[in-house]
Amino acid sequence: MAFPRVAVVPGAASGPAKNLNRMSLLLISASLNPDSNSRVMALEAQRVLAADGAPPAWLDLRDLPLPICDGDKTYGDPNVGRARELIAAADGILAASPVYNYNANAALKNLVELTGQAWENKVVGFLCAAGGISSYMSMMSLANSLMLDFRCVIVPRFVYANDSAFASGRIKDPKIADRVAQCARATLRLAAAVKSAGL
């Protein structure tokens, strides 16, 4: 599929964002599950940002198969190159992932391993879908790695939702839908502020 590359900051944006002519936010759907709840959240964030006049770029790992990182030849894979380009071009990244074994899924961690330095100095937010209610700190391992290894700025607002928030391929809990919208907009605002500050 074709991935849009650049998003325009909505005219109604507040703070530093309104002083920027162009912004790029990348939405990553990391789940490989065809019935993914985290992908439902990513699509809702995409809808919200598009309605705000800031359509994000889109990377769905189901549509861009990636090899398992071997620390060697896989870095030259064409799909890895495409993912690297999308990440490098983004001012901010909003990653949607299921929670497996109290962490982000292997596909998202593999993406980070494959694309490495493309993540440097990015603003990164998270949308997390889990089966239960007890894994709400599960993204901290990946967040800490991104901060320490690539000096990413982590959005302090993230979304954690369990199965009860979804039905028939949509978000049925209005509070979760509202939090997805807030997180998407916060990621864009923080990315704009960081870019404006030249960090």
C-alpha cells in the first residue's frame, strides 16, 4: 500500500505548532493479528488527526513484512529500508501495540532493532491493547530503551485499554476513544514543540 509521508499542522493547533508550516506524524500499527484491538486504536487516532487537518503517515506491519533482525544482512532488506525512511521522516511517532508477556509485542521491538538510529530524537507516544487490566506499565521497558538508546522524548500521556473497551472492530468505550484522541493530539503538539525548540 502507499503510505502518506507528510502531515500539515491543523490551523487550530495551539502553542508552537501554529508557528510551523509542516509537521510529520507517523502512526505505527504493530500488531500482526487480523482482529487487532491496538490497530483499532491506531485507526481511530488516524481518523481524529485527519479530521483535525493533520493526516498522519501510516505504517502497518501486517502490510510491510519485516525479517527478524540478525544484526547483519537484514538491515539491507527493502522493506526495512522503507520502514526506516518513514521513521526518519517523522517528527513524531505514535505506536500502537498489543501487550504480550508484559511488554510491547515482538514485531514492534523487532522494528526498533531493524531501524535503530532512525528513531533518534523522535517524540514517541503509545497506544496499548491488552487482555487484562494489570499490564498498564508494560511499555516502560521499550520507552526506557528509546529514551536511553535514541534520546527519544516519550509522550507522558498514553492509552491502555483491555478487551472490554472493544466490540465488533471498534472502540465502544467513549472514555478510551477520548483518550486516544487526546494522546494523538498531545503527540502532535509535543513533536511541534520539540521541533520548534530545535531539540
